[in-house]
Amino acid sequence: MLEQQHHAQVDELTADHRARSAVHRTHPVEDFLFTYYSFRPSQLRRWHPGSGIGLLDAPHRATWRFHRTLDRAAGGRTAVVADPVEFLTVRGQSVLFIRELLQRTAVAVPQFGCFGLHEWAMVFQEDERRHLSWPLRLGRAGTDAVVRDQQIRCSHYDAFRFFTPAARPRNLLAPDLASRDRMEQPGCLHASMDLYKWAYRLTPIVSSVLLLDCFRFARAIREVDMRASPYDLGELGLPAITIENAAGRAEYVVAQKEFARRGQQLRARLLQDLDAAFGHVGPQP
């Protein structure tokens, strides 16, 4: 029953994306979770109960990676569980990185002064745009003026690496891969969206319930992310958050603070699942 419910939820959440893919169309909000993040709808659809939970009479799962058959199960029936020993043997370094990043971010002081300028910095003084189908709300000159008039404070490595060459020196920070675990903070929309990435990279140790919660969360954040961007997405029914003025910046911060609060809850759940998985194989590293 739980597996069927999960399939139905994922099918509904991905229906529009799959329909667009069939006719080679794109959506700047909804498709982001399948283009920027490397987890296909079919992978999201596969249900996992999480570490430590055995499923009876499911022998096909024994062939899945990071799963094993229990030697003994209730009434002599076969049960299959996610195998944290194999998972941590193969992906131990990745698990340690994710765990440390989540822990450090959880205790970092949230910052709410970036106002979503990262998307603006990605098109600053360049004719090329990441979303060619959508016009700039303020035009080229107006968009560049917003970047010049405000201080960019982007702490997210993956966002910063997409800045145009002209925009990079304007960032107050210089996040890179080496400093990522020190730079990320819970007020960052992209750090909160990335909880979905960490959840799917920890599958099947992490349950599909938590994975889908992270997916829905990332989708909600992406909508705000693009509403605050320089693009005019009015045709999609997405009103702009006008971060070029005080009212828009205030609106952005309200959303940012709520995402930070919700992100901390999901971050704690991911850490709880990780701790439970390490507990199955002995002391935490």
C-alpha cells in the first residue's frame, strides 16, 4: 500500500515534466529538479522504506544495489533490507562529506541579505541567458543596473560558479569547493534546495517519505528563486518578487526565513536517518 501511494504521488508530481519531455519543451521552475539535479523521475518513483526496515516477500529487491536478504525473517519468510554496510563501504567518503556539511550548515548563522541576486549575477553584462525563452523584466540595461547598485553576498558554491566573469568580482564572498562546508548557511535558498540532492544521494538509506518531502520543498523554493530572478515569467502565472526595490526585498526575506525554518527540520531528519544507518554498522566514524 505504501509503495503504491508513493508511485501515485510521484506520478502526479512528475506528470507535467514527463509530458514536456516527450515534446521537447521546458519549464524554468519545474524542470530544474530534473536537469540541474541528476535524479530521474523513474528513480524518484522507486520506493524505499529506509534503513533498518525489512520488506517481506519482495525477492526482486534483493537484486537491487545496496540491498540484502535477511538470514532470518518472521515465519521463515524472506525479507529484504537496505544494506548500510555495503552502502557505507562503497560511498563512505560521500556519506561523511554530506553528514559534515549538514551538521555545519545546521549550526551556521542564517544570512538574509543576499536578496536572490545570484540569478541576476548569472546574466550580468552578457547577451547569453540561461533561460532564452524568457525575457528580462527590466531589459538588459535595467538588469545590469540592479547588479551594479546592490552588493552581491552569495555564499553558495554551485550558484557562484555560474556567475558571469563580470559579476564574480562583485560578490562579497568567494565560495569554492574547498570552503563549501564553511560557507553554506541555512538562509541560502540553494543550500535548502540541495537537501533534495543529499536525500537522493543517500537513497536507499534515506526513506522515500523524506526524499519526497525534500523534493516538494526544493520545488517550492525553486518557484520563489525564479520569481525573484530577472526573468519575466508572468506567462507562467508567476508574479515577480521585485528585489530591485525595498518592498520586493522584504517579500523575499519573508520567504527566505520560512524556507530556512523548514530546511532546518529536513536537515535534522536527514541527519537522524544517517545516524540510524551508522548505528546499524557500529560506531559513527
